[in-house]
Amino acid sequence: MAKNSIPWTTDRRYLAVGGRVGSLSNTLGADAPETLAARTELRVVRVELAIEDLIGSAPAPTPEQIERLRRLLPPVNGVYSAVAA
């Protein structure tokens, strides 16, 4: 079976949030704060799914690559990620 080229389109998380966006757009309007928040959540889910797909298909990174990736992430409360290498 061929892998879906856009893996997040059939994921239930994406479909659930996408359905919520559609429902809120119909009932409250496209510019309602609730609709805009749901659209933001839909983008977050899409990014999560794309990252999961990328990580699942990539070979294990080297410690140097992990450190380079860690530096791309912004610090949280002044502390950089402490992900184990």
C-alpha cells in the first residue's frame, strides 16, 4: 500500500480539528475569535503530523545534528531544550 503523500489529511486529529473549523465558520463566521483559534490549532496539528512523519522516516540523528536542531528551538523561560542526545 502506497504511503499518503500528505499524511496529515487522513489523520483523525486533523479531521476533527478541520471539522471544528468548518462548523465554527458556518455558525460564527470565518473571522470569529473561536474560528481563528481553531484555525491556529489546525495549523499546529498539521505541523505536529508533518514532524512525526519526518522523524518516523528519517535515520537516527547524530549527537551533533541533535545539538543543531536543539539550537533552532527558542528557549523556554530562558532555558534551552534538555532533550537527551
